[in-house]
Amino acid sequence: MSKHVLAQNQYGKAENRIVKVTRKGNGGTSRTESGGGSWHEIRDLNVSVALRGEFRDVHLTGDNANCLPTDTTKNTVYAFGKEHGIASPEAFGILLAKHFVSSQQPIREAQIRIEEYVWDRIPVPTRKEQHSFVRKGQEVRTAQITYSETTGLQVISGLKELTVMNSTNSEFHGYIKDKYTTLQEAYDRILATKVTARWAHSALAADDPEHDWDRSYKKVRKHMLDAFAETYSYSLQQTLNQMAERVLDNCPRVNEVRLNLPNKHHFLVDLEPFGLKNDNEVYFAADRMYGLIEGTIHRDGVQPVIATSDWIVA
Amino acid sequence: MSKHVLAQNQYGKAENRIVKVTRKGNGGTSRTESGGGSWHEIRDLNVSVALRGEFRDVHLTGDNANCLPTDTTKNTVYAFGKEHGIASPEAFGILLAKHFVSSQQPIREAQIRIEEYVWDRIPVPTRKEQHSFVRKGQEVRTAQITYSETTGLQVISGLKELTVMNSTNSEFHGYIKDKYTTLQEAYDRILATKVTARWAHSALAADDPEHDWDRSYKKVRKHMLDAFAETYSYSLQQTLNQMAERVLDNCPRVNEVRLNLPNKHHFLVDLEPFGLKNDNEVYFAADRMYGLIEGTIHRDGVQPVIATSDWIVA
Amino acid sequence: MSKHVLAQNQYGKAENRIVKVTRKGNGGTSRTESGGGSWHEIRDLNVSVALRGEFRDVHLTGDNANCLPTDTTKNTVYAFGKEHGIASPEAFGILLAKHFVSSQQPIREAQIRIEEYVWDRIPVPTRKEQHSFVRKGQEVRTAQITYSETTGLQVISGLKELTVMNSTNSEFHGYIKDKYTTLQEAYDRILATKVTARWAHSALAADDPEHDWDRSYKKVRKHMLDAFAETYSYSLQQTLNQMAERVLDNCPRVNEVRLNLPNKHHFLVDLEPFGLKNDNEVYFAADRMYGLIEGTIHRDGVQPVIATSDWIVA
Amino acid sequence: MSKHVLAQNQYGKAENRIVKVTRKGNGGTSRTESGGGSWHEIRDLNVSVALRGEFRDVHLTGDNANCLPTDTTKNTVYAFGKEHGIASPEAFGILLAKHFVSSQQPIREAQIRIEEYVWDRIPVPTRKEQHSFVRKGQEVRTAQITYSETTGLQVISGLKELTVMNSTNSEFHGYIKDKYTTLQEAYDRILATKVTARWAHSALAADDPEHDWDRSYKKVRKHMLDAFAETYSYSLQQTLNQMAERVLDNCPRVNEVRLNLPNKHHFLVDLEPFGLKNDNEVYFAADRMYGLIEGTIHRDGVQPVIATSDWIVA
């Protein structure tokens, strides 16, 4: 027996890629005899499962009696795709999280993390059947659903890899100057960032079986983009705050927003050696190093629940 | 002196990221005094330069008299952005390639490779000034421009990372069965691939200073997508051929198309152990291993010029 | 003014790559006139800075009076490389973290995260001067140093991307079987994982200016590898626990260990269709999906401080 | 029927990861009853298959009668691992390439590309059984084997991701200065690169069933590293040439060497604003943009066969 303490631990199968095809409408030329319909819709998810609970013996004595294999958690993802369909990442994650906790006594908490890759349709006007798609690229939609026997349901939605730029209306000056400061103050610069955002939903949303997660996602995304574009910025921190405030102002069931915004520096290239004036026209887009601005804004009176990134290099 | 032979060699600065902002219209609130205009447009390129020529002494004796530094090739990219603007990746590459060959005697051939990242506008209806953008994601546009003193100009356009899927209308059967064959014939499967395409332009296009490269790009892209969507497929090879043929049929100034199509396998998940019937609904999207289908189709009578990928794992 | 609450926030320059050359011994052929010595040593770090403190106005009003620019934090990293040298990632991070907090009133806490890339020497026996290196590859060494005005110093060391394998002495059976379980019990399997480890040091180590961080790193690494190799495993959880216990048993100044162990599945290939018996010889090494096993083990009586990965897909 | 020409085409299964365990010695505690032996050895390969031949109908008419499925080529890789073992990447690739061409009439040429990941042993002195490993990291070994009905066997070995650095003994000056040149001449700089190398073997090696490919690999690798370390460099081109010459001088069965050397720039940081002198001590290691130097050196009288990288951004 160990003389040390086993603290937080979890396990499960990570990155289960599932593509679900749904056929709507009648008829169609598909050879499949049932489930027909000529209008295809797809959802394309990457689902990770993490289970928490009574796993002390699994770690200490080699006794796996409390261990639901990660392989089983994978099977469950695919079987649930068939049994329940995928209405949205959040809805699918809620079903899975509740299932693991309710079906196995040693499992006290389950966390489902999902990435969704979105597809656009390639329309084929000459036929009734529509089943061709092109991946949208742009952002990846994310969701993290945690269900605990004791504390209930928590739903955090998000997105990542959404790259945005304002080619003007950004300044940066008035900052501290110490002995290591060489930065020139800027009164017109490019502001660009690759947005990673997460937002926590109130219990009103999480516990409402009718909540429209897709609609909610589109709305949050739109308000963040609008706030980014419309803010005359004196720092990326200020833009971050505006983006989060705008979401809280417009989405009553969102309680908390956390943003992780790398400052994708665009440096004005010095063209003077070549007898050219660079009037904010030609920039070098740098990769590394980069500023990294992170922050949480939440409604007054709620407890923030979104993990801060204590460790990760973005 | 070496007793061996120095054969093909080249050098230059790779991956010069340049963002060019152009301001159109009059007025605007930008603080920049010239180059004004409130309607901003951007081009965002990654430009690689490779020079070929009389570099024997650079390699053999440490004499750099014939060597234009890679740093200078980088400076030239940025200076040309200001001096000539960026009408399109191809037009910009042609200017650069011709410049290196014509300005330095030891340089006999220059190859410019470009990736372009496309941005969509974030519209702000409440103001006249428009300078906010979101990166489109989806495919990366590519161009390779080679200019040689002796053989002139060659322009190859392309794209990569364009992921497409047909959720039906794909079969695969009637193939060779040998002692290592276990694959079941498929009469209705998902066909998905991540398109890497390159197409070579005729001299009519390359040497025409009025050629509209952006329009040409959109047209080729559309025909490839349409052919992918409309082809009832008996193999990915057949789809590849249809995509290339469609481009050659519709774009008279394109002489040759090469496609590199990884078969992004979507395996039907066996749900029978769970008492469920999987009627082509739930798939596992695999990463590796993958089929890799590559081919060149060209007009009769022209010499193919696009490099085949003898080495690269895509 | 905001009606919402600005909660956890931080900013700084991420991923400052610094290479520091130190010359030891006398003489040598280096053209540099001072700092001579013919025996070169290098340290190669990627340093990320995050500052926490009184930044409310930066976010809310566009007033940057409390903001030390991220550019200055970058400059400080490079200047400190010259002024103080780099004795170890941990020692360098401690210097930086204390500097930011002590030199600027609004900064209340600084967190420095470091990756170190290790180089081996390419020996050149024919000359006295030794200044040639090959990057070791294998694991990346990590360190996270947090210094707070109120709670003092916390040092977490770590490593990542250390891939290990036992080709036998691993079993997995006796687990829960539910309606979604299809996994066969295994009595001899490959166990492979890519180790991400972090371990927290006691105040005895963190506050000891003579603590030998390099020696400590080598010792922890060795005990983890040994425990991995020597454990006859009934689950990856059990191996995880053994690795952590071994470190705590042998390194008295380490208080807590957290491991993140993806189960890099090696599936036995079914060769029966080809009339071949696969006696645990030929495996398919899969990428995704994968089991993901995470856990913290700490000494009795100490508070765990290492962040659990609530969000990240490893 | 097509009015266009189907030119170079190929297909096959890419990136088949195979791990082969071999047990040597007698006894041991392994539960496997046969193939025993307590001394385990492993080879870990990523094998890609490309087939060329009579595939016109596959592309044009949907007739797959000449198509060996990519799935079968995958199965063959795993079955051959059992039937023939993996003596070396080259030997394994030769077996596979000859098999495909000789067993199916439509297949006229096969190209096998292999990456090998090397593992070191974790020794466990307290037991006789040795079956624990840690991945070496550092370079990836590569091989490309092409077998053609008409032109026979061609073997190209290689490596990639081998990062090396000289912290002195590198200069760069005497180059062309044009109107875009701003680079300062350097008389003592860091020279660092990430080596991608390929070398073609003579028929004497390729056709010799006793050729020791592992020994050959070690020898070429050592001579390249030695030449890198020992060359006092006036340009990366000169170093490239020395590395290739050294191999040709010492390895009589190697006919041709191609090197792809990105110049991993290390920029001296300007510390003067902070009152510090940077005597070639503190460098910023940049990622992008980078010089890219490529070249082929071959024996007099042989035809170079290694593909030049017309397209790829490294």
C-alpha cells in the first residue's frame, strides 16, 4: 500500500472521431434500403471521454474491478451516435456524460470534450439528392460537458483557431517604460489574433432539454466578431474585454467568458534603406514570439468555472 | 577542388510572410496621412525564393562573389510589395522571378513559391470604414513561378487542404483479389479526400500581362468541386480523372492538372454487438494509414511540367 | 464602466527563444576578443512570461499606465541571459519571476514557463576547440516558476514527449463489462506511452539558492524511466502510480507528481486470413483514438499545486 | 473516352505503422509460448506503398480489374513483417517492391517509402529479460526503394530532422550587394541547420543481398556529422558540399548525395539599449523566414536519381 496520496485522477478514450450521416426527405438514389432520403446532413465530431471516481484500486493494487475500459467508452460514443443521433455537440456530450455516471457506480463524474468540424454543402443544382460537402475550415467549435453526481451539469462551449484582423483603429501607448523598454508607441497598427474562446452556460441553459445550442453558438460567435471589428482598441486587453462584455450583454444564458488571445504581431517593414516610404502598407507577419493575453469576465454573483491555463503554451 | 560533380542546386529565403494593406475610396478615419481611403483590402502571402545559376565557387572554394544573400531576397519581397503591389500571387511571383534573373548575371533561373491565405470581411454596417477581417480557413492557394533565362516563364497554380466528402454515390469493387486481400466490396461508401491540386498554365496565360489570375483560380476551383460532387464514383482514381478533365475541358489556358488525393477513410462502425443496425449512418473517420492516389492529366501534345511527388509523404 | 466582473487575467510575451553560448577554458581560435575560451556550452530555451496584477484599467478604460509591454518582457529575457547567465531553466525562471514582481508595483505575480531543448556534443578529437552540437531530440524539459508577492515561490519541473514502450509484462483484465464492452482481456500486450510529467518542489528546494536543478531533473527522469521499465503492469493507471511513487520515494524535495499518459495502442494484427500466426510479433501502432490516463500523487500533508488538465486534448 | 492524356499516376496505402518485436535468447518470463526468448528487439517503421502500371481503365471507365486495393498493400506490409522479418528498412522495402511488381501483371513499378523511428533500450540490470525501450528522438531514418520491371532496383537512404549547430567557425561575407541588400557581413556567427539528407546507392549495394544497410546508415550519418563539425564555413553551401563530399569519399557504394539544409538563423540580440555588450553570447533563434540551401553532389559518370524538391516548402 502506498504511503502517498492519490489525488485528482481521470481516464478515458480521447479523440474518438465520429461522422454521423442523416438522410432527410423522401426518395433519393441511395442504395441503402432504409434510413433513406435524398437530403444528407452530417455532423463531424472528435469526442474525448474522461471519467472520475473510485479508481484507487486500479492505481494501487492492479485490481480493475472498478474500471470501465477506455475501449468501452469509445464504443459508447459510436453506439450513442446511432441510438440518439447528434443534435449538437453539447446535447451529445450531455447524454454521454450522464450515461457514464448513471450506469456505473464507481464513476462519479464524467467530462466529455468535443471538437466539431463544420462542413458546407457543395450544391448540385441538377439533381434532387444533395450529399456533397466541403469542410468549412475557419474555426473549430468546442464543447466541454461535465456531469457530476453531486454538483450536476456544467456546460462550457467554445471555439478555437478563429483568426481575425483589424488593419487600423488600434493604438498602443502610455505604458510603463523601464530600463528594458525599447518599444515605440504606436498610434496606428494592425491588430490580429487567433481567438480561443470558452463560455460557460447558466443552469437555465444546461438543464433545459429544449435549449438550442446551435443557435446559441452562432449568436455568441457573431457578437464576439462584431465586438472585435467595432472596438477602437488601445490594447488587446481592451478588445478582449469588449468581446467578452458583448457576449454577456447579449446572451442572457451565458454566465462567463474566457478568452485566450495571442497577439499575432504584424511588424511594419523598414523600407527606408530602399528609398521607399512604408505608409502602413507592408507588414511582416511574425509567428513567434507573440504577446499572449488571457482573461475571464463573468456576471456579477456567479462563480467562474472555466479553467485558467496555468500551464499550456498556446 | 572536388573530384565529384555539383549537380542541381538552389538557395534562397523561404517562407517570407508578407501582409499588404491597400486603402481605397476617399476619406476615412485612418491616422495615416497618405495612402488614405477607408476601404481596406489585404493580401496575405508566404513567399519562398529559390535561385539557380553559377554558384559553383560558393560551394567549392568559399568565394561568395556570385552569391546574392538570402537576406537580400527577403528584402526584395517586401520592397516589391510596396513598389508593385500584389495583384495576385502569380503576378507577384512573375515580377520577383524576372527581377532576380535579369538583375544578377550569375542567376540563371528563379523559382518563387507562394502560399496565399484568404480573408473574408467582417462587415460593420454602422460605419463607412471597412478594415476588419476574418481568415477564411478552408484551402490554401498556392503558386509556383519559374523564370529561366533560356526557357522563359512557367506558371503553376494550385491549392491544398481543401477537404471534401460525398456521403454516398461511391462504390468500389471488381478489383484484384490476391492472397493478402481481405477488403469487402463496397456498393455504397463515403468518399472523402483532402485535395492538393496543381495546374500548369499555357504560355498564352503566363505571358499575358492582362491575364486575370484571381478569376482563373476561382474558375478552376469551382470546376474541381463540381466534378467531385457530380461524379458517381467507382474509385478515387476515377474521381481524380473527372476533376482534372473538367478543368481541362472548361479552362482553355490550363494545359495540365496534377492531383494528390489521400483517401480519407470513413469506416462504418460495427454496431451489431450492441444490437444496433448501422445503415450507413455512423462512421469512424480514420487518420492513418490512408490510400494515396496521385495522377497527372494533360492536353494532348503538351509536355507535362508539374513535378511528381517521388518522395514526399503527404 | 463594466457591470461585469474581470476575474483571472494575465498577459506577457510567449515563446521567446533564447540560445546562450558560454565559452570556457583559455585560448581557442574564436575571433571574438573577449569572453573567449575554446570549450563552448549552450543552453537553448523557449521562455514564456505571464504577468498578473492590477490591470483593471488596461482592460476597461484603455489606460495603459499599469501595463509593462510584452515587448519589454521579451527584452528582459534576453538581457537577463547576458546579465545572469542561464544556470538552469528553473534558476533562470526564478530570477525573471522575482524581477517582474519586485520591479513594478502593479505586477503582483509572475509566471515563467520554459521549455528546454537539450544538445549533445559532436566531438572533434583533432582539435582543442569544441563548439559543435547535435540536438538530442527525445524529451523536452519543462519548468514553470510562479512568484507571488503574497504566497512566494512555487517551482514545478517537468518533461514532455518522452516516448517509452514495454514489449511485454503488461496485462489488462478483470474490468467492468457493460452492454457496450467488446474488448478482449489481454494477458500479454505492448504498453507504450508518451510521458508528460510535472513535479512540484518543496519550499526547501525552491528557496535554496544552491539547489542543483539539473541534477534533480536527471534523478527524477531516471526514476520514472526505471519504474516504467520495472513495473509488471495490470493497467496504465498502475504504471502511472508506480512512476510517481518512485519519484516521491527517492527525491525528498519533490512533493507532488502529475502524469499525463496517453495509451499509445499497439494492436496485434490479425494475420490468420493469410495463414500466419501472429505470436505477439507484428503490431499496428495507432495514433487516434487513444486512452488517456492522468493522475496526481503527492506526499501526505501537502496541498497539490499542479494544475489538472480540465480542458486540453493532449 | 478521354480526349486528354493520363500521364504519371500512382496509388497505394500510405503510412502503415508497423512495430515488429523479435525475441532472442532462451527462457524468459513472457507468457507467449512460442517465439520466446527474453531479449526483445523492436523495429518501428512507417511504410508507404505506391504502385505504377496499367491503371488506365481504373481512371477512365470505372473498371477496377487491374487495381490491387490499397487495403491489400497494407495487409501485405504486415504479413511480410511476419513472413520475412524486418532486417532493415531498405531490405524490407526491397522485398515489398519486388513482390508487388512480380505478383501482379498490371503493376510495372513499385515505390516503397519508409520512415524508421529508433528506440534505445532502458536497461533493467536486475533481471535477465530486457524488453523496455525509450524512443531515441533525434533524426528519423528514411528509405525509398523503387523496383521497376524494366530498370530494376534503386535504393535511396536518408534521414531527416537531425538538428546541428556550430557556435563558431562560421563566416559569411564577400557576397553581391545590390540595392536591396542590408545584411552586415559576418566574421563569427552561429551556423545551425536541420538536416534532411538522401543518398543513392550503387547497384553494387542495391543488388547485394548481403549488403549491411544498418552499418551503411551509421557510417554515412557519422561522416556527415563529422564534416559539419569540422568544416570552417564561409557559407552553408560550402558546408553542404563538404558534408556530401565526405560521404562520397568514404562510402564507395554511395553514388549521390542530396542535402536540404534550412539555415536556422540565430540572430545576435542587440543589448546595447540596456548598457550590455553582447559578445556572441545571447541569440534569438528564429523560426521563419529561413534560408534554404539545397544541392546534389554525385560521382563523376553516374546519373543523378534523387528527386529535387521542385515544389515543397520544407
